Amino acid sequence: MTNVKLSSPAKFDRNLVLYEDSPKYDRWIKLALVFPEALLFVFGILFYVDATDREVFPEESEKDSMIASIVLFTEVPFILFIYWLVLPRKIYILQDKIKIRMGQFFLNVPFDTIKSVRAVKGVITWFTINAVTSYSRQVEIVRRKWLKIRISPTNRDQFLEYVNRAMFEWQRLEK
């Protein structure tokens, strides 16, 4: 991404993306996200096999086993859809805000609501919108009168450099 330097308020374009990054997903986070679907799928197969005269679960009737397998198989895409809705996909720094894309929705954080943006560590967070997908690359956005936000950009140091530069330029142009 190129370095954008603003020289006058006339060149201030609020839709200009200064920096774009994807969240970093740790391996164990990926495993934690995949495990429930794999478990549902395996149990769905077992109940399906039980429904086709193979007595995997001897106390279940064929009809109940078939219903259980259908329910378990339909839960897998439902959970994947929920993941798609709530897990962060992209993080953008614009000239007046940070924009976090989650599925088809965006979480906009205007610079005038931000107190600070900093690198943090730790698991326990209070009063925070937590979109952490990597514990080694956490960034905390502390906001005025709102909940803090934690995200995990792939390039944390570069993200912090761009957001601090964009906030400085925004403050300079707002005065």
C-alpha cells in the first residue's frame, strides 16, 4: 500500500482506503472453529448408519436416528453461516475511521470516538468487543464512551503505524 500524505482539507476523501489487512487466524483458533463441525458431521454419519439397520445406537429407533442425522447434518451449514457473519474478514483504515468487515456487515469506528490504539497481550478482556483470532497479534482500540475493540491484524506493527499516522493527519485536518 502506498503512503498517502494529505496536504489540504480539499484533498480529504473519507472513502480513501489507506491500509487494508486481513485478520491473522492462529492454528489452534482454526482447530477450535472446525472441531464442532467435524463432531456434528461424525455424529450425523453415525446416526445415519444406525438408521440403516446397523445398530450403532441400540436403544434408538430407526426413525429417531434418521431425524437425529438430518438435524446434525443441517447444523453444520448453520454454524458455518454464523461464523461467516461474526468472524472478521478484513480490516480497513480510512482517512476518518477504522472499518472492520464481518461477513456482509461492517463495524465502523470513527476516529473522533477513539482514545487510543495499542498493541496488547492477554486473554481476559472486560467490556470489550472481542474479535481476536490470534493472541500474538492483538490490537486494542480504546474508545470514548463505548466498548473497547480487540482485533488481530496479520501485520500488527504496520497496522499500528498506519492507524496512528491516519489519526494524526485526521486530527491535524479537523483543527
